[in-house]
Amino acid sequence: MTRKLISSGSPLEAQYGYSRAVVQGDWCFVAGTTGPNPDGSGFADSVVEQAQNAFAVVEKAMAAEGFELKHVVRATYYITDAAYWPEIQPVLAAKFGEIRPASSCIICGLVNPAMKFEIELTALKG
């Protein structure tokens, strides 16, 4: 079974030794992905914007090997404050309302204090 590493182009991937996603057969494992501004200017103050940005990154990485959100079977969300949960629910519903993967949400600290949201996905084609 061929293993394919997918990069988002971030220099952090090589620096910290990870891939944005790894495809193995019909499986795609997407690393924890935060939502920086697309122009590289840091992170929006809005958790909603960060969630939308994170989804843009993961969808692009998955598409590199023919995966789509409809293939997602597992999603884990990380937020830094429980108060963000109701704010991001519309974003999650828009992306996964019909797909409804098994999911969890964890309240935790992230490596950069400006980060408020992170997503990790597992997808299966076939």
C-alpha cells in the first residue's frame, strides 16, 4: 500500500517533522490544523474566521489526493474556551450537517495564544 505525504507548504512541517495529511490506501489522516489568515498575517480575532480558515486548509490538503469532506468519518475539534462552542457550531453544521462524522470537541490550550480553533480529521474513501 502506497503512503503519500501531503504538504500545505508551511515551513513548520519540515521544522517539526509532520505532514499536513497522510494518505494510506483509502484513508486520509489530516493533522491538527489551525486557521491562520490566508495572507499570512497571523490569526483573526474571531474564532469563526479561524474555523473557516482551518477548513479551507484541510479541504485543500484532502483534495490533493481526491478526498472531500464527504469522506470524513472522524473529526476532532480543539477550542481554547468553551464559550467558542456555540460560535463555531454554524460553521460545523455548514460543513458536516449532512455528513455527520463521529466527532469530539476538546477544550485546551494551543501552542500559540492567538490560536482559538484546531481541527483534526480522518477520512475514508471506498
